[in-house]
Amino acid sequence: EPMVLAALWRTLRHRFDLRCATGAAEALELVESQGPFAVVVSDMRMPGMNGVELLREIHRRSPQTVRLILSGHSDFADVVSAINDGAVFRFLTKPTSTEIMLETLELALLCHHHHNRHGEAPGPDMAGEIAALRTALHDGQLRLFVQPQAGLTDGHIHGAEALVRWWHPERGLLLPGHFLAIAEAAGLSLALTDWVLDAACAQLRWWRDLDLPSMRLAVNITADDLADPAFLDRVRGPLGRHGVPAEALELELTEGVAVVDLDRAAEVLRSIAEHGIRVSIDDFGTGYASMGWLRRLPVSKLKIDRMFIDDIADDPDAYHFLVSLMTMAHDLRLTTLAEGIETVAQMKQVSRSGCDLVQGFLLAEPMPADRFPGWLRERLPPAPR
Ligand code: C2E
Ligand code: MG
Ligand code: MG
């Protein structure tokens, strides 16, 4: 699509050496004449050949090239099978953010390097980054931030989401967008989740000792966690160590993760839910989840992605879409939360839509976890809706 292509080009041309093709035949010609390339990004729909077919062909001709696909919603089954058999490395949903695009490209390049060096250590930069992150994990450079979540009917704070930060000795406070891909590529995802789970349970313990009204804290988990047979034990460990009931913990699973292997996700989530731990679907609406799909997963909450909130105050269609999402979610007895509320106008519309909970800068920006009790105390009593 010309618009997507132009936007990608603007974002990436300063950082990477790019070639551009406007169709499958042209792309294959480029691969033959100027390849091999490190990474190929393809749109799903094109005249002639679809994106998956193109990437399969490139895989055949140039196996060392890492292949990414930008996909529209309708072609999901194809993309999943291509990911499962290795023809496609990652899919990016449209519209994708610059940050996610860059993160994915960096990850793809890292994998390309690994592949080409046959088990040799990754390049000096990446090796340095990985070593620094390892140090961060073990030397206490990670920080737990939390962002409150409020009920729309009563205005009460129901809990918060745990968001990890890296207090880097030279670069200052880093957001997860700067290091999650490195963690994943370096096999540090599980260690990172374990750190966050432990820090989150420690906070929950402290909040209970302070007699805060019962709060739930949500922790983001990854695809690697879901694939780990020991995952349930890794969650129950910190709960037990800090003496926190399972009901106080919630796990957030981003929509795309559960989608890739629904059966596996359903099985793991069921065992988690049986232990009384809540599960919510994060970033809902950015991937391919359907309501039918949701029915098969034991989840209790839907977090509606910021994308659907952004123009809610100006665009009646956006508002009506949110209302229909609410109806469907409530039919499935799911609690709904709108992410990324930044303005009073957005808050009004979200409130009218029947949504249950909100989270966003308007209510509070993410704060160091130990400030949360003070923030809660200073907060004015909620105004009735
Ligand atoms: P997420 O789970 O969807 O978290 C919400 C993100 O939106 C957070 O970014 C938060 O700071 C930001 N946000 C909240 N309210 C607003 C708002 O009103 N406007 C805008 N523009 N943004 C808002 P953050 O902390 O940078 O985290 C980004 C993503 O990184 C998270 O998205 C989550 O997927 C991942 N992440 C964060 N912490 C962890 C963690 O401990 N473990 C793992 N595996 N992933 C994490
Ligand atoms: Mg989240
Ligand atoms: Mg989210």
C-alpha cells in the first residue's frame, strides 16, 4: 500500500540501507540482483502473489533473510501457518507504531546476525546490550512502576498495572520499548518476568500491611512465559514467598501472543485461572482476536487498546465501535478497561460507552511503586458519575 510504504520509508531510511519494491515480481527481481538482504518486510495483500507466498519464495531462494509480514486482519490463518513452519518470522499488525516497527527490525537483524555466524557471539553492540541487561537484572537496576486503574461507576481505584523500567547508569530511566526486544532475543524474558512478579508480590504484601483497600496488581507476561512448562510454579512461588493471595494478582497477556497458539494458550490460562489468578487480554483490537476466540479462553478482563480511544471524542464512528465492543464483551461476562485516556473529553465518551474501568495519563502517569500508597491517600474522594 503506497501510504504504508511511504510512512515506513520516512521512518526507516535514516537508520537502514533500504530497497523498495512495489510488487512481488519486482521484489523477487531485487532479491536476485541485489540480495541477499538481511530483512524483508512485506505487505500481505499485493497484486499477483500474496505476502505469505512471496516470503515463502524468498525463503526458498535466500534462507538467511529474515522475513516479516505486515498484515491486514482478514488473512490471519495463512500468516499463522507461515509463522509455525518458519517461512515468516514475525507479523506486524496494521497500523503499527514506529516504536514496534523499529524494535521488530532490530530483533530481526539480531537474529540475522546469529544465523549467519553459526553460534558465534552476536556483534559487539548487541553483546554489550545483552551484558548490560543481565547486569541490570542482577544488580538491582530495574524499577517497578505502577499505573492506577479506576472504576468508572464508583471512581474508586481498583488496582494498578505493573510496568517495568530500567534505571540505566548512563542513559537514565529507560522504558520497556528500549529493552524488551533485547531481553527476548537474549533469552532473558523469563528472568525479567520473574523479577517483575517478585517485585509486584512484594508491593502487594506491603500494601496489605498498610491496610490499603484490597488492590489488584497486573503483571505483563510474554509468549516465552506462556510456552514455559514451569510457568504456573513461577507465578505461585512469589505469591507464596510474600504471603499474597492469588486473587490479588492479575496477568496481562497481549492479544497477539495468545493468538499464535490458541490451544496451548487456553490450556496454560486454564491452569492459571484454576489457581485463582486473573488473566486479562492486553492491547485488545490490535491483533486478530475475535469474540469467538475469546470465548475459548478463561480470561476475565479485556483491555481495549489506546488506538480505539484516541479519536473517541471527535469521531462518532469510533464511539459507536467502542459501544458495540462493550456490548459484546459484557455478553461474554468480561470486565472492560479502556487504556490510554488522556483527556476529559475521552473520559466522558468512554464513561458513556459503558466501559467498566479506565487507565491513562489523565488519571495518573506510571509512578514508582512505592509512591502509590501516598498517591492513593492524597487522592480526593471520587465524584459520582
Ligand atoms: P501495555 O501493557 O499496554 O502498557 C501500557 C503502556 O501505555 C505503558 O507504556 C504506559 O506507560 C502507557 N500509557 C499509559 N497511559 C497512557 C496514556 O494515557 N497515553 C499514552 N500515550 N500512553 C499511556 P510502557 O510502560 O512504556 O510499556 C509499554 C509496553 O511494554 C507495555 O504496554 C507492555 O506491553 C510492555 N511492558 C511494560 N512493562 C512490562 C513488564 O514488566 N514485562 C513485560 N513483559 N512487558 C512489559
Ligand atoms: Mg499491559
Ligand atoms: Mg496495553
